[in-house]
Amino acid sequence: MTLQYQNIKEKPVYFLLILMFLLTISSCKKVSVSSSKKVIASTLKVPEGMVWVNGKTFLQGAKNSDKYAMPREKPAHMVTVDGFYIDITEVTNKQFKKFVDATDYITIAERKIDWEEMKKQLPANTPKPEDSLLQPGSLIFNKKVNAVVNMVNYGQWWTWKTGANWKHPEGPKSTIDGKDNYPVVHVAYEDVMAYCKWANRRLPTEAEWESAAQGTHSNAIFTWGNNSKVLDANANTWQGIFPTKNDSKDGFEFISPVKSYPENSIGLFDMTGNVWELTSDFFHVNYYQQLDISKPILNPTGAKKSYSPSNPYQIEYVMKGGSFLCHASYCASFRISAKMGVSVDSGSDHVGFRTVATPEMLSLE
């Protein structure tokens, strides 16, 4: 799916916020992947809530039989990735609350919007929205949408909600009480990096994420294999007519608790659907085409800079896995190779993250 913004001129204030906050969901600082050979993983205790992903060589990117593959996922190429630990689930509300309680951290969605900073990432002379719109909040899916004019105008099913944040995912009157085991959402790049620093973790590279999603496979389209007919039984995605009617054949209409679906072959839950997951790679639509694929690439860390013609003013990062909003007619990002680019200022109600750690990182604890 290529995000477009043709309608911004028609409703400048509303779509300015859609532009900023829909694109602002991704992130993680460029980090290099150090080799895990110096510290032998077998000498370390597996961290609670994580599993070890064996080092391996596998095919990254779109598979030949993938009918949903996008140009940015091609060409597929062999990569070799060292072993690492990864969270079994996305970081949950309970885990993020522990971090906030320990540090008194305030997320970006809870802070007043700084227009002077925001406009640096927008086209010159973009008009300032009314102050009433520059209030703390985040982007949420409009559950009341009952018709759409055209699928290009995604502002029809997204809305800026003042007061929405990780503690109030649907707005100020909502809570996460009783939802300790749901993925934390409405977290931005800066928030995720703060969590990673506190927890002695980092985000996975895109290659690491795909290695973990493949599990014991090396050439699969989906986290369970290549059979698309079992999608509903394996992932929280959209069934019915997007975005107006979700038949909920998979058991959930919107976000679901972690571990609500079967794990993949190495014990990871929700690598497909539920919420998008941030990685540390810059999003560059032509990155794969620029690679030398004559031999396997060792521990790739992505493009040197981001590039998306749809969002030329944004620094974007790759996110993976799709979400509860993914549908074959619009997103189809329930595939291992699928990715989208998102910028760094804010979050939404369908983007979260999981972390990784190397033996070297853990040996310093």
C-alpha cells in the first residue's frame, strides 16, 4: 500500500494532522548489529519473556508466489543473520507501565504539540492549525465510519483524538484497566527508544524481524507457512468489507490481547496482525533494488537514509507485521515481507513494538 495525500489541500487542518500523525508511528534509531559470536548464548539464562532465534541464512523480501507483493519488497535476496533473543510478544501495557512508573516518563502523545517543531517536517508555508487542534493526543481508527467515497482518502477512517495516549487508547474517557496483556499503543519513536534504553534492549532490524517471523522456515510467505486460507485462525486482521464492516471471523473486531492466536514455529506470538511492529531500519522504497544480491548479505541494517516519494519531508522507518486493520483489498500486510514506512513524532492505536537483545547486551547486565 502506498500512502497518498492528494486531499490535503481540500481540508488543510484536518489532513495536516492526518499527515503528521499517521506517518509518525515508526521509529528506532539506527543501530548496528554486532556479532553474537563473542558471547556464547548457551552460557546465558534466557531472559524472561524472550526466545532465542538461531542464526541462519534465509530469503528476505517478497517470495515468487506472493500475489500481494509490493515493488518495495523486491527483489528477494539472501541474508545471513546472527542469533539473538526476541520478545515472545509485543511489549504490553503492563510492561510499559512498569517503565513509566520507574522513570516518570511522559510519552509524546501526552505532551503539548510544538508547532515550530512540527512545521519543520512539512512543506513550506503550511498553514498553522487552530490551537484547539494542537493539543496532546493521537490518531485513532474511526469505528463509526459506514461509507467511503474512495480508498485514497484514508482520512475517512482515521481521526485525530485529543487525549488519546497509551493510557487512554480511545480517548480521555477510555482506560487500559483490565488490559495489562494488550500491546501498548500510541507510542512514538522517542518513547520506544526510552523504553529500550531503560530495559537494555533495542528494536530488531528488518532482517532480524523477518528471521524471527520465519521461525524454522526460510522461504515462507506467512509466519505459519504458505497457506493463505488459514489466515483467520492465525492472526488478528480485518474480515468483511474494509473499513466499514468487520465480520470478526478471527474472534476480534479490533485490537486483541497478546497470545490470542497460535505461536509460530519458534514460539513467537502475533508476528502477523494485531499491531504493527517498529524496526530500526530506515524506510527506503528503492533499497532492495540497490543491493548487490550476488551473495548473502551479512547482518543487514537497512538503507543509509529514508526515502519515500509519498512523504518527502519525513524521516521514516520500517514497520512490519500488519495490524488488525489489514485486509486483502487495501493493506495485505499480513505477510512476512510486507512493510510500511512511518515517521517519528507520534503513534496510533494500531502500532506497537517488540524488542531484541544480543548475548553481548545481556552480558553487561
